[in-house]
Amino acid sequence: MPSPTSLLKSLSRPLLLLIAGCLAALAACLVLMLVDPRQLMGASVWLKPAKFAASIAAAAATLALLVPHIRLPARGGRRAIAVIALTAALEQVIITVQAARGVASHFNATSALNIALFSAMGIGISIFAVAVAYITWFAFRQRFADRALGWGIRLGLAAMLAGSAIAYVMPRPTPAQLDAMRAGKPPAMMGAHAVGVADGGPGLPVTRWSTEGGDLRVPHFIGIHALQLLPLVGWRLGRRGRASAAAATRAVRLTVVAGAGVIGLMTVTLLQALRGIPLLAPDAFTVALAIALVAGCALAATWPARACVQALPSGAGA
């Protein structure tokens, strides 16, 4: 096993700097939440930059650990990682600056400056997604020595891209905002996280996901943070699959089932949110979709187990 020093040397410097910066920002925001009483939409102005700092640090740390497993072109790989680090840092800086100003960072249409900053974040996240897609392309093209880990990496990256794409739905004007524009009254906010209710209403602790309407942040969160979950699942199953070829095949198939389950959950919560249904108060249609997803994954999970048992030589399963 490599030493901590050698492991650090093998990791991407831009991503390490991003992690350090985000952890520092997270610590500062947590302190400021205690001493700064200002609130925005029912929560501390420092809650959003704290959440983004934690999320970006987790994603950057995961990418730093995964990229060495992916055979990227030397120059293209370095550029992609640098782009990811720079655009993520830009996002964090703008959100933090807006928090310090006491104004919303997202959907803020109250001034030319606020519109420009939100647009800059949108451009940055688009460039970020292109760089992640570049890495994902090479992950799907190559063969991994640990096939289960390989599929965990591929599906984690794919889910992250899908989760990131949900962000493009959020800036759409809500019905109330469209009515205001038709009446010649430009709204202060253009777009929303919530569906069916206004942003800033009652929400879950910390996440602030709406408890009265749909919330697009739920599937967005699931997709983005699948990057932490699925490679870990693939790594763990891959270790168990070293006993035999049949066990390795079973590990790969179970990793794929886990990836399908996470992407399916993201899809179910996206449909739920788009219909204005709160996460913790699903309607019958959402429950039916969730049951179908669980049943499908359970059925798929039993298939590789049976296939592997049949593949074992006579007496090997005794």
C-alpha cells in the first residue's frame, strides 16, 4: 500500500488546491454562520456557500482518487483537470461573494451585476460538464484491471453528468414569473429550485429541500454525488470478486445494477419534483415508480448470483 506522502504526490495538484480552498471556505462559512445573523430566504446567508464548499471538496477529492485509474492523454488530461478545478473554484467564489453581499447567487435578476454573475456560473458549469464528459469518454473506452471498479467509475461519472444537466432546468421562469413579465413587471428572481411553490419556503434541515412542493435539488444531488458512491461500491465488490472468475463477473453485474438503481432513483425523484410533489410526501405514481425500481434492481441482482452459481465447476459451491 502506498504511503500517504506518495499517494499525495500521485494526485492532481489543481484538485488538491481546490480541495484545500473549499475546506477553508467551509470552515470560514461555519464560523460566520455563528456570528453573522443575516438570513436569506429563511436560512443563514452562509449556508449555501458552506454546502457548495462541502460538495465541491467531496467531488474534487473523489476525482483526484479516480483520475489515476483512467488512461487520459497527458496534455488533454491535465487540461481537463485544470478546467474542472478552475470552473468549480469560480462557482465557489461567486457564491461566497454573493453571500457576503447578502444577496442570492442563483436566479438573481435584480441588477446587471447579479445577472452577470449568475450567467458566469452558468457558463462555468457548462465548461465543467464538457471537461467531465471528456474524462467519462475515456473511462468508457478503456479496459480496467478491476472490472467492477471500472464500471463504478464509468457509471459514477455518467450519473454526475446527468445530475449536472438537471441544473439547466432550474433557470426556467416559473408560472408566477411568466405572469409578472407579461404584466410588464420584471421579477426579481428568474428561475427556481422549487416547483409548484416559491423558493425559500419550509424545507428540510440543512439541505432546505422544499417540504411543500417539488424540489429539483433532490435529483441534482443524487446524480452529482453518485460519483462518491458508485466507485466505492465497485471497489468493494471488486475486492470480493477476486476469488474466482465467476465471482468477478458477479461483482461487475452487481455494480451495474447499483449504477442503474442510482440513476433510476435520480429519474424517479426528478419526475416527482417536476410534478411539484414534495420528497417526503410522494403520491401514488411516485410510490409505484419507486416500487418498480426496487423490484427491478432486486430481480436484476438475483440474476448474476444464479449465473455465477451455474458457472462454478461441479462441487465448487459446496
